[in-house]
Amino acid sequence: MTTTIIGRLSQAFLLLIAMSIIGFVGIHSVGNPVFNIVNVETATPDDIRRATIALGLDQPLWQQYFLFLGNVVSGNFGTSYIYHLPAFRLVMSKLPATFELAAIAMLVAAPSGVLLGLLGGRRKDTVTDRAILNSSVFALSVPSFWLSMLLIMVGAVITGLFPSGGRGETVALLGVSWSFLTASGLAHLVLPALALAIPNIALIARLTRSGTVEVEAQDYTRFCQAKGLSPRRILFRHTLPNISVPIVTIIGMQFGGMLAFAVVVESIFNWPGIGKLLIDSIQLLDRPVVMATLTFVAVAFVGLNALVDIFYAVLDPRTRRSA
């Protein structure tokens, strides 16, 4: 068990190092942030040189990278070039909005996808099953930006039921502002949450359906049927626990994806989360904020993978015995 933990920690460390190198080289190859900070029309070459030295951009790239690593070890990601705030604190200030949006979307996607998958699996090759499969293929094929605009067209423009963007009113709870505690905030949550939830409903439904079909063909399921157990009891006491491990895995990974890559949805709906901050920072070449955001994304993925592994042991006794 100790060897497994050490191996996974080593893999996580190497992943973080690789991410930092790729992100650092990538953001340093797309332009010079000095020209976004100084007034190019009035700045002299001397002003540009002094600004470059002040930001440490006059040093070789490898030296800048190792300086960045040294600062990260001490918890310092630098100061935003644009907002003049500590970069990591700025990222953390946007985290509640992204977490709230991802959590609401997953609370919709997980039970909906599981129930649809169970329904399709129990009614294999029926009209209901084919409708679920075809709908899931469509939902997975639609680009997120097109789905977001379609939801805005239907939900905001045509019907006028929901706002087209923004976060709405917020209420402070435990020192953090939340939208779901107000009617206005809930209304603003509906469309972006659906834009994130619909593809995940389809993915979870397909996975659950295939698992249900496989388990329903096993001998122990037929034995339960022969004993006279009700279909509902078989479904929720035997079938669902046996397919729960891959479902938990995909839910954990997709939730991490929502936290990390809700960039398109947040940008289209003007949702003030980490994804929108990342896009804005890339456009403004705000390197400290970009690196702080990418580091948070990598750590979130590693942490969620660890939680999924723990759930393995809880849900599947064979994993505990193997360990």
C-alpha cells in the first residue's frame, strides 16, 4: 500500500512539473506583457526597458522558470500585472463562482444520467432505450459554445425566462459570496449550469446503460430474479452497486473538468469564475495569473483522482482486499 501511495505521489509530482513547464513556455511565447502595461504611444524605449527589468523579463527563460518554481514553493505566484493583486489570491477569489456552477451542474447531471442509464439498460432495444441513446449521441456531439448559444436563444431571447449572462445577486455565507441563495442568483445559474450538465448527463447515461446491460446478463442477477426479488430491488440493491465504481470515476473526472475547463461556458455567459479569468489573463498576457490558474487546475485534478481512488476502496471490497 505504501509503495502504491509513493508511486502515485511521484506521478502527481511529475505531472505538476510537466504542466508548469508547458504552461510557462506557452504563455512566454505568445507576446510581451510589457506592451499591455505601459502606454505604447507615449512610452520611450527607456520606459519599456525599465518595465521589462522590473518584471524580471530581461532574464533568460530558464532562469525565470526556476525563479517561478522557487516562489511557488514559498506560496508566492507573483502579483498580477493588470489587477495589481497577488495572483493566487485573485484566483481563489474566483473559485466560489466556478465551484458553485460546477456543483449545481453535477447535481443535475449525476442523478439524471444514472436514472436515464438505468432506464435504458433495463429496457434494452426498446423505443425508450433508442431514444436515450440517440439523444445522448446528439448531446455529446454538440459543441459547448453552440449549446450555450442555443440555451441563450431559447431560455433568454425567445421565452425570456432566464437572464442571458452574469451572476445575479449574491449572499455572503461563511465569508464567501454565493448565488444559489438568492432568487436572482438561481435564475442566472440555470442556463450555464444546463450548458455544463447536458453533455455530462449524456456521458453518464451511456456509461450507466452499458454497465446495466452487462450486469443484467450475469448469473447472480438471474438468480435474484429466480428468487422472486422485485425488479426495483434488483436494480438498486444489486445492479447499481456493481456498476458504481466506473460511474463514480467518471463523475469525479467530469467534475474536475468542469472546475478546470468551464472556459467556454463562463465566457459566453459572462460568469465571473476561474475559466473566464484564465481567458482574460491570456488575452492580457497576465503571466502570474495564468500560471496560478494552471497550477490550481493541475492540483485540483490530482486531488480529485485521489478522492476517486478512496471511493474505489469504499465501494468495491475487492479493492481493499487487493490493497
